[in-house]
Amino acid sequence: MKVDFVAIGAHPDDVELSAAGTLMKEIEQGKTVALIDLTEGELGSRGTIETRYEEAAAASKIMGVTDRVNLNLGDGFFDLSQENKIKIIEQIRYYQPEVVFVNAKSDRHPDHGRGAQLAKEACFLSGLVKIETSYEGAPQKPWRPKIVLGYIQDRYLEPNFVVDITAQVPKKIEAILAYKTQFYNPDAEGPQTPISGEDFIDFLKGRWAGFGRSIGVDYAEGFTVDRTIGIKTISDII
Ligand SMILES: [Zn+2]
């Protein structure tokens, strides 16, 4: 199944929090997006594995993504093993994305930086012809995305570029709040966490407003890149 973009997150909800506006904007333009969750988020303080799957499905529907898969590599403890890289390579070769989004390269939660590293290495290795993988018994062809973009999460990182998501913010918040056990929900049970209060939504909007201000729009999402990115024309710059 070929898609235009793949967004990978260590936990279900990482992509919604940090790149959903940009992805929904692309979907509105007719592009296709698949999401890969590396873990089930089973160590989260609130909710269960089952509720997390239901919430992820609800968020996917709001965002309009084409497909979503969970690799269940183990919340908190997945490593940069060959086995884990192969699992991601199989997905990259299956979806054949032009662009891959990955976690923040360094963040408060150690899974984020490690998840970014794992995904980035897999994207490179996926292009090597001598690494053999198969899907449903058929050999897969090598595939390397054009570029890997890191989204920005809890800790502030200086973005290399930002995307105007002003029009997508209401739907983005809807996708985030689909995680009813994780984020602000007066009816939720369980302990309060650093992300379960109403103030967390204010924090997120403040972050998007800060990135937006840097380009003269209300809200934006920021991204980091390891390589230089090209633009087609100077007129594309806002
Ligand atoms: Zn996370």
C-alpha cells in the first residue's frame, strides 16, 4: 500500500500532539498518510491498552489517515536492535512513503529520542538492496524516503522550518482529546498526570502560537531536519 507520508511515534498520541496539523493539511490537499505506533503506550499512568487502541482509532478517523499499525515493541524498553529495525524496514517498504515523520530527537521521555533514532536508521537501511525482507511471502523492494522530519514534542527545540496550521487547530485539538484517558477530560478516572490537566492544552497552544508568531500566522508546527532541505521557489517562503 503506497502512501505519501508515514508518521512514526513511540506512543499512540505522539503524532497527534506534534504533527497532526501538518498531516491533516496534507490530507486536505489529497495526500495519503499512514501512522506507525512503535508501542502500545502500555506504561501510561491512565487508561489501558484497550482504551489506547480505541482512542488511537478515533483520532485516526478525525485526522483522516489511510492506515495505522502498532508494532508493539515494548513501551519504555524497546532498543535499537536489528530485530526492531527490520520491523520498521518492512513497514517503510510496504508503505513506500516520500517523507517520514519521526519523534523529537531529544525529549523529556527517553522513548522519544530513542524512537527517532530507531526510525531514522531504519529509513536509511530500508534503501539497502542486500537487506532482504518480505511481506505475506513476497520479497519486498528496497525503499528510502526522500527525507526524514523530526517533530517537536515536550522540550523546546529550535525548528529548522515551521508549517502554518492555523486552519487545522480546531480539528487537531479534537484529535488530541480523542485520547480521553490521557488528556483533559473532567470525567476521566485515575491519577492526575503532567498531561491530563486543562493547562496542558494551553501549553500546547502556546507552543504552536510561538512557532506561528515566527512566521506571522496564528499557529504553526515546527520540525527539525538532519540534511539541508531545498525549496522550489523563493516565492514559496512565508
Ligand atoms: Zn510519547
